[in-house]
Amino acid sequence: MANVVRAALVQATWTGDTESMVAKHEEHAREAARQGARVIGFQEVFNAPYFCQVQEPEHYRWAEPVPDGPTVTRMKALARETGMVIVVPVFEVEQSGFYFNTAAVIDADGSYLGKYRKHHIPQVKGFWEKYYFKPGNVGWPVFDTAVGKIGVYICYDRHFPEGWRQLGLNGAQLVYNPSATSRGLSAYLWQLEQPAAAVANEYFVAAINRVGQEEYGDNDFYGTSYFVDPRGRFVGDVADDKSEELVVRDLDFGLIDEVRQQWAFYRDRRPDAYEGLVRP
């Protein structure tokens, strides 16, 4: 019998404040649960604007502890309420001066499973992230959830194949990639890189992008979020490029074994020959 997991993602417009942004995502999650979803993921720093369009100290106010800060605490209650696994991307403060771009993973019973911290931090016009974030230091964890093995890779990470592969080696069946990416910068890569990563590593990918423009810059976040399967095929339609949307799709995890047996990429890896890849 097929191991089908109904999964969801949200691409959202910024509301103007954290309280209404979190409340809006709670309602999306409840609707996803009503549609039978068992796992849901939100966009990069979902409870805040994409403040990295500017470099201003006032934006450190968006940071909070993980897992004991107010947003992740609230999402733990939401997971218990809905019975869904939730991927929660936030701006994390670990201690004074230690800030990370982080995603917490919460199991369907509301228990906190752990966090992923973004490894690759951009510093280009409109994406001034090195001003705010330290590089991630917790590796590439894969979380054993109620629906299967879930990994996370965040936005700019997606341009680096090494982390995608490590998540596959660590057993990921579904990788959420919460993002905030702009129409003028890399739109032509959006429907190329994640499907290619899904094929190369033979798992499902949930690609989530913000949508719309926000008050801190002129980045035009173009949505078009989607799920892609291990053969690189979109699962259902890609989301709209201008409107907020909840996307719910059925993912047949049985396809992972089928593809890995047919294409055998993991069998034919040559780690003995790759030492040059990690030289500075």
C-alpha cells in the first residue's frame, strides 16, 4: 500500500505586525488540517517582514529564542491542536550577539524535535543577511516525525548542492526550503534548482517563497511555491506569483524507494574520490 502523506505549505503576504502574521498562519494551518494535511511549512522568518532588505539595528527586535520564545511556543500548541507536524522558520537569538536564521521542527503532538540553522548567508543588495545572522552550526539534521523523515534547507542554501546531499544521506524523505526570493534576482532559477535537487537526491522538496512587496525595500517576492517529487515533477500546480496561497498536496513516499532502486544514485556515489570538494 502506498505511503501517501498529505503535506501543506503557505506563501504569505506581510500583514504589518507579528501578531496578525502569526494568527494568519494559524488559520492557514487549521484549514490545511481540515483538508487532511499532516505536515505544514511556512516561509523564511515567517512571523516578520523580510527586514534583510536593509541594514538597521532596529530589526534585531524580531529575534526570539528557540524553542522557548513566544512564536515557537505558540506553534507547539498549534501542532497539538491540529495534529500536524509544523516547520517554523524564525529569527533566532541564542544569546547576546548570537543570531541565526532558524527553522524549528515541531512534531504532531506538539513536541519540539530540534532546529536547523541556515548555513549559507548572503550579503548582496536587498539581501543583507550577514548584518544579522551567523552561519548555521548545527549541521543538517533530519527529524523523525509522525509523518516521516523531514529536513530543512533555507533560501540561499538551495544554491549549494552539498547540503541537499547531506540531507539525503541523513535519510530525508521530504525537505522544506522556506525562502524569500525576489523576481529580479533569481526567478529563472526557482523552478530549476529545487527540482534538480529532488532528482539528484531522490526525495520530495517543498519550495516556499514569500509573495508581494514589503515596506523595507523594493524586492518583489514572486510566490510560485510548489512541491516537487523525486523524479523532478511538480506535484499539482505551482502557486500563484502574486497572491497568498495555501498549497496542499498528496506525496507518495513510496516513490522514493522506487526511484532509488531504478536510478541507484546513492549506490554509485564515489565519496572516496570527492576529497577535493572540501578543500578551502
